[in-house]
Amino acid sequence: MRQAKLPVDRNDVIAIARQAGQLTVEMQQRGLNTIRSKANAYDLVTEADVASEKLLAEKLTALDPAIGFWGEESNQPPDTELYWLVDPIDGTTNYASGVPWWAVNVALYRRTDPLLAVTLHLPYGEIFWAEAGGGAWRGWADGRVEQMRVSAAESLGAGLVGTGFPTHRGLHGDNNFREFVRISPLCRDVRRMGSAALDLAHVAAGIYSSFWEGFLNPWDVGAGLLLVQEAGGIVTDYAGNPYAFGAAGLVASNGLPGVHQVLLENIQAAREG
């Protein structure tokens, strides 16, 4: 694929993501005043989520006012051809609980096609980015930069697998418990870290051979879809079709049949059982 010509400078976007990330770190260090629930008691939002989204909206819009903005907290899908898709804090439960594992997620879309992805791993400062047709990259906090490639694992048992559970897990039977029980013995191990944005980045980086989760929102996965694809992987729904926003489930992997197809088959079997 020929590299897409971006309407903004990638480095400007990375700098803005870093500013939002630094804001979340500073607000956590000062102490959070407001932690409230949204859809249910396990779906949390803090004042830092709102502040981070406000900063991202203002500074990204300033780069090009013609580009729309869609953030988790405001949740107003734009009607523009180009738009930013943003999660101001992915992993809010971790963040609010003091677990050092959350992300700022920024993606630029043209309709349904991702053009640019930026995922900032906090509080460590590690950054993952990709441009359509330009590969996927990992920037370490010490300044090192390397191109990412998905795992070479040829079987599910040869690699780590990531997953997550929906916030409705105690309220609804479709909660990933059956899938987790079935898949856990089939792989090296399963990691449940609490940020789908970082899980997808770690598939792209070859740390996980694969990742599955249901009930994800566009802002959770908007950047990660491009990261995985540009690193040589694939992302599908639970039926094996190319993933689209709104699908009930997502599977990302290195694309090798012994990993992706086996994971799909076991997810399907668990859900039918």
C-alpha cells in the first residue's frame, strides 16, 4: 500500500498526545477528586478523562479545524469525512485505582479508513504509532525507535494471548468467562491488563501473538486497528470477517492460521457451548 498523505504533521499529533498524557499523570499525582460511574458501577470516568479529552479536542482541532472530533466522553460522532477518534484515558479503572497501566489513544480517520494511529503508554511514556502504508513503530522512553512486526508464533500454544472483560461482566451472561476458561489452557498464558488500546499495541509489537475481546467501542480500538495491520497482522470479528466498528467481538493476531483460526474456532465453540 502506498503511504497516505496526511493533512497534519504526525509529530504534532504525537506531541499533543504526550501533552494529554502528562496532564493525566499530573492529575493522578495530585489526587483525583471525582470518580464516578457511567453505564454501571464498573464503568468509570474521572475528571482527568474529561480534562484530557478537552485538551485533545482543542489542540487537535487547532491543527486543522475542518477535521471533526469524536471522543469517548463527549461521544458525538462527526459528520465530516476526516475526523479524530480519541480515547482520553484507555484503562480508566487502572488509572483511578493507581495501577500504572493506561493509555491516551488518538487516531485520524477518513470515513472508515484509519490514516494515523498514536497510542501513548502511561505513565512510562512509551509511544506506538502507525501511518497507513508507512509501517508501525515503537518509540521507547529512552529515545530508541524500532519498527514493529507481529509475533512469529505459528501456534496458539507458542505465544501469550491478551483479553479483557466487559464492564457488564457481573450483569450479563455474555461476559467472556466461557471463552477465557476454554482458551487459557491452549496458549502459553493469558494476560488481562485492562487496556484494549495497549493490548492491540502489544499485538503489533509482537509481545502477544493475539488478543480477543468483546463489546469494544470505536475509541478503544481506533488506533490499534492500524497498528496491528501495519505491523503485518489482521483484525477480524468473531466470525472471521474484517473488523468493523460495532462488531460484538474483536480478534487481532499475527494472522497465521495456527493462531488466528484456532483462536476463532475456540471462541466460537465456547460461545456455542
